[in-house]
Amino acid sequence: PGVGGAPIWPDGVQGSMTHCAGYAAAAVALLPRVSAIGIDAEPDAPLPDGVLDLIATPAEKARLAATEPGPDGLNWDRLLFSAKEAVYKAWFPLVGEWLDHQQAEVSFHPHDGTFTAQLARDGLIIDGRQIRSLHGRWIQGRGILLTAVVLGPT
């Protein structure tokens, strides 16, 4: 493990790892085809009390409150946490600094299993271009929520 516990990949490789009870995964790709990868797995269960207040922006809380219940009882609060973890895992290897949960605002697109994260701080630069939004995918199955963000070259 390197700084912040992130795995150290061989030169020319970018990747991400995740695990939770009953699931573990790694995703890797060759540079420069992929600039960053972030994956996260979480149990499809409600977040512990008080965690949503720590990770969610007011706008995210409002969207979650207005969201229809998910298929098979999908826990949107835990999916939000997972999406933010995937965003962080893509961010950190490129920037080398902490990205606070409040500095990425996630919007879900339930009908196609995607999400967008708007970054509220500078620092993510790929091929000389400032990146302000990241796009990811999510899936639910077997009691697990999976999220992924892959950044290609610009």
C-alpha cells in the first residue's frame, strides 16, 4: 500500500481495489488508455445513523428524499456513499490530496444505472485539462452495491 492506503501499481498501470463482506474486486488498465479507475463495493443496507449527514450535501439529501424507492429495496444513501468512494479512488492517485465528501456532489440517473459527480474543487487535471465532472456506473445485485468511475484520456 502507498499513501492513504491506495495500492501501488506497476509503471504503466492504473487500477483500483475494493472489498466488503462477501465481495472483493480489482480493476486494472494500461496507461494511457485509462487515466484513472475508482471502484467501490458496499453492502446494500442503510448507512449507519449520522453518516449521511457527514457525506451528503444539502442538495444530495433533498434529491434522496425525493427519490422513489429503488428496485429490490435499493438503499440510495449507501449507493451515494459508494459513488463518492469510487470518485475519491479515481481522484486521489492523480491529485495526491484528500477529496472531502462535500467536494463531490453526486446525481444518480436511475434508469440507466449511471451517475455524475460534480467536483467543487480544482486539482484534477488530465492531459492539461481541468476536469470538473466525473461519470460513473452503478449496479445492485446479491445484496451488494457496486460503483465505478473510469477516466480516459481527454
